[in-house]
Amino acid sequence: MNIKVFGACCSKCTMMYGYAEEIIKEQGLDATLDKVTDIKEQMKYGIMSLPALMVDEKVISSGRMLSKKDMEKAICKK
């Protein structure tokens, strides 16, 4: 599984990345986690608003902060 959190250094982006780290550890997932800050990479996926979450090359959320519970549902349903 590949998880990407898109965003710069804003608090929401940082918090979502932290949630993703916690979920991977708590659920014992075999996953890679990347933080994407490059605007060209964001545009490649059509992401116009941050923060954004992508799981296995599918954009799950863009432009809003997800709760940890919502992130866990999105990540673990795979």
C-alpha cells in the first residue's frame, strides 16, 4: 500500500501526516508513506486544494482536514 499526504508545512497537512503514521503503526499495515510538497506533483494528480490524501494512486480527500477516524476508514478499507 502506498499512502501520500499532499501539503506544505501547514498545521493541517502536518497533522494529517501524523495521523497516517499512527494508523500505519497501530494497524500494522505494510505501507509506504510519503509527504508530497512539490506543486508539480500535486497538479499531476489534479489536486488543487490542500491538504490531500491519496491511497494507492487514488485521491481520497482534497481541500479538507480529515479526522483520524475518517482517515483510518479510508486507509483500512483497502
